[in-house]
Amino acid sequence: MKQRPEKFFDEHGNRLDGRQRDEMRPVDINIGVLSNADGSALVSYGKTKVIAAVYGPREPTWRYNVLPDRASLYVRYHMAPFSTEERKSPAPTRREIELSKVIRESLEPVVMTELFPRTAIEIYVEVLQSDGGTRTASITAASAALADAGIPMRALVGGVAIGKVDGVLVLDLNEVEDNFGEADMPVAAAPDLGLITLFQLNGVMTLDELKEGTDMALKAIERIVEKEKQALRESATEVEAL
Amino acid sequence: MSSERIVPGEVLGVEEEYVDGKNTYIDSSGVLRSAVVGVPRPNSSQKVIDVEPVRRLRAPLKGSTVVGMVYEIRENLAFVELWGEVSLEPRPRWLFEYSGSLTGVLTPEQIGMDRRDDIYSYVRPLDVIIARVMSSISPYLLSLRGQQLGVIYATCSKCGELMNPSGSTFVCPRCGNVEKRKMSPLASSRLLRIDLRRLALPH
């Protein structure tokens, strides 16, 4: 287990990993990394790495998932046993089940499920390496993988976390800042539509901090979604003749 | 090439300029946006914008040609397990296989069946068929009305052997049984390869 650092900022006001307080970790997005999936994406936020695979629309694996008027979204968020510092049991935990729901609900507003009644769209998110911000990276990866699968969407979604450490708001928390900070606020949004699809807050913030943090997050999400768009435009698949 | 590609959510125009075509939508403030990664194809005479997707959705769409296996016949309805999509022009070839199971339904009208006829003289369980998709909503309605459409592989209903096409009928090489089907011309040319292990033939 990592120790609580004595200070979260050095004498220049930089963070432990050398970032400024409103600086993201390097974001990298790769599209179409899995050939067996209908759509896939590998996303890394610094050391955090997640892979998302999308299948469908197809007949639901579980019959009770059938909805008469739209497709059902199924999300499974899972952390690989080797993704953390100490081995994580591969069995789904309460946290993973909850995060699966959180990720699903942050994608539901943008996926055009009404076009495919009685089918299911399945999204499998696997955390390969965890260093904080896995849920937000998962949302970005799932959104890119859905677009790669050709599933109609109203807009692309991206996510980022805002935190408070030593009373200072910081962008894109890593694990140490998340574990020993005072607040963690994951946000996901579709900047094209001005739509916030996920907003959580764990910890304590003043109203002003909340407003400032939201602005910081939305600006960062704009940049993340821009990267997502660039990756999708450059993805190798050529236009298929119909 | 990549510069003209657009992604979901990108603005194509406004409601007043264009009608929303394929793979586009109009948002709550009247802005026309793309719903997929693709290339915009505006039609200025008809004021419609379509977006041609870079990657086709891996599911049956209206008008696509599919290959599947009849797995059940119930009260003149044939239920088909859809395997994947094919293209018949210029020559038959596979486009892609579906990742999960999808069900299609054939009705007597869409087989082109005479009312006095029995569905069993058109298709039978374990037949591999080429069909056209008539609706993009699950369960997918299929049609066999078409030049190239029909049964391409059939198994003998007496001994289970894969039958050979002969004229307009199938003949069993093992027991000599002759059976009638709505046969596709592709049955004799065998231009479309399928994985026969999926039929679970007795060997």
C-alpha cells in the first residue's frame, strides 16, 4: 500500500508527478485494437490503461434484458487481477458492479438505443492498469468503442476526475491523490451537446470549488473528446461498400 | 481522406437547410448532426444529408443479404439463425459474420409460396439459405423472393447427409432421397463457402 505523501505539491506548486494543478496526464486513444469485437478502444490516462470491447446490437445474452421499445445497454466494468499494486481477486466486487451501472448510465443518454428494439448492446470494459480515474477512462474508452462499432450515437462522451488535495483543486487525479485527497469528483460529458452525463462527488467541497471544478472538468473533457474524434477519424478502417 | 471524415455529434447543418438522412439526426435545438463516424454525402437537389459510415454496423439492416440456417419450422413460419452478411455483386462473397446470435423469420408470402403448398417443399430445418432482410428490427423479417435467393445447402431429412443439387431438386448421395426446395442458383455453383461444421453433420 502506498504511503500518504508528506506534501502533495513541491516548492514550485507542481504536483508529485510534476504536473501543474490544472494539467491532465497524457491521454492516448487507440481505436479498433481487438479483431473479435464489433468495436474496441484502448485508452490510457498516464499510467491508467483500460480497454473496451463492444458487441451488438444482437440478441441479449440474458433473456430478461429484452426491452420492447429499445436496445438494452449492458456494461461490465472489471479490473484485471494484475491491474493493481496488490493482486485483485478476479471476482466482481460491489464496487465493480456499481461502476458498471455508473458507466452504463453515463452512456445511455447518447446511444440511440431506440433504433434497435429487443436487442442488446454489450460493452465490456477491462482495466489493465489502475492509477486512479479508471471510471472516467472507461467512459471515454466505451464511447470510442461504440463509435468504432458503428452504433449510432448523438455525440461522443469523455470523462475526467477533479479532486481536492491539500485544499487545492487538481485535475485528473492519480491514485495517491485520490486515496489521500479530500475530495474526488468524476465528471463525464458530451461537449458537442453541452450535456453532463455523469456527476459524482465524494468528499467535501465548497460551492465555489464545485463551480470552479466543474469548469475545469468540462474544459478538460473538451480536449479529451477532441482526441477521441481525432483517433476515430484516423482509425484504419476504410469506407466499406454497401 | 481522413480530413473529410466526421464523427458522432459533429454539426452538418441546421434543420432549415437540410433534411436528416441516413445516420444523422436533429437535436433539440434544430441542429443537424452526424450519428456515426463516416463521410457526409449531401444531396443538394433534394436537400438531404446522408452519412456513409466508415464501419458498417454489425447487425442486419433493411436490404442487406444474409446467410443463415433454418433451425425451426412452426405453423408455416421458418425461424432462421443468421450467420452473417454477404454481397452477391459482382460475385458472391462474405462481408462479415455477426458476433452474436440473431433470429430471422420467413413467412409464406416472403418465400413466394402458393397457399396450397406446404412450407416443407421450400425450406426445411438445417437448410442454409441466402435471404434478403426486410426490416431492421429484431426478429428480422426475411424474404426469399429474388433471383439469387433461396437454399444453398440442404441436408437429407431421412439420413442427415449433405445433399447434392440436381436440376431443381436436391438428391441425397447416401440414400438417394430426392427433395424439393426453393433453390438458389448458388447451390450448384458453390461459390459461397460456408463452414459446414456449423451444420453438425453425422460423420
